[in-house]
Amino acid sequence: MKDIGYLAQDISILHRQYYKDTGKLFKEQKLNPTAACILLTIKDNSNINQNQVAKSLVIDKGLATREIKKMQKLGYLTKTAGTGKSIILSLTDSGEKVIPVIQSIRSKWWEDRFADAGIQPDSPLVAGIEKVVDSIVDENLE
């Protein structure tokens, strides 16, 4: 068995391959994989602001700002005043319509990779990764 220290490298390889494989599909929606993740995060979290999006995806605030501006110009999301200085992000009708496309691209990629590797979607591996990610996200949102 490989040293668990290689897990970060392996996950990074998966991440890069996912971006490479799905990039063209997302581009058809005028998006990139990061923008797609941002839209899904907004869909899953009502009353979320830009800072919370960046923290929950563990991405740079500047990257989040750039991607959100692009999606706002595309008509996929809107900004409205929140509490204090916060700005709440919401999907527009166009944003809502692109969500199933994004979900399909993402799910198909993972289903194909799992099938190729002989891994079932209900594998304990998935639950373990989700648990680690949840702990990281929870830590970032504190």
C-alpha cells in the first residue's frame, strides 16, 4: 500500500484531470469548472455572500470575485444587499436553468471514473473524503 502522504498528490491529479476533461463542456455554457462550482454552491446555500463562497470552496477571494463578476455579466447570478456590508448572491432564471447541465457534467465525469476503476458510488472512500472535506469547510467558515 502506498504511503497515505501521497493522497494529496493523487487528489491533485484527479482535480487537474477533472478540470481538463470538463473544461470544454463547461465552456459551452460560457463557464469554467471553478465558476460551475461557485454556481452550485450558491444553489445549495441561500443567503450566501461572496466571502462565504470563497471560504466554502477554499478558493482565493480574488478568484471568487473575478468569477462572480463574469457570471453576473452572463446573467447567471445577481447581487443584493445583505446585512451590514455583505452582498447576497442569488441565481437568476438563467442561472437556475444551467444548474442541471452543470450537475450532469460533474456527475457523469465522476460516474465514468468510478466505473473505470470498479468503485461503487456508495464506497466508504466517498464517505471518508466527504467527512474530511466537511471538516475543512467547517473550519474555514468559523
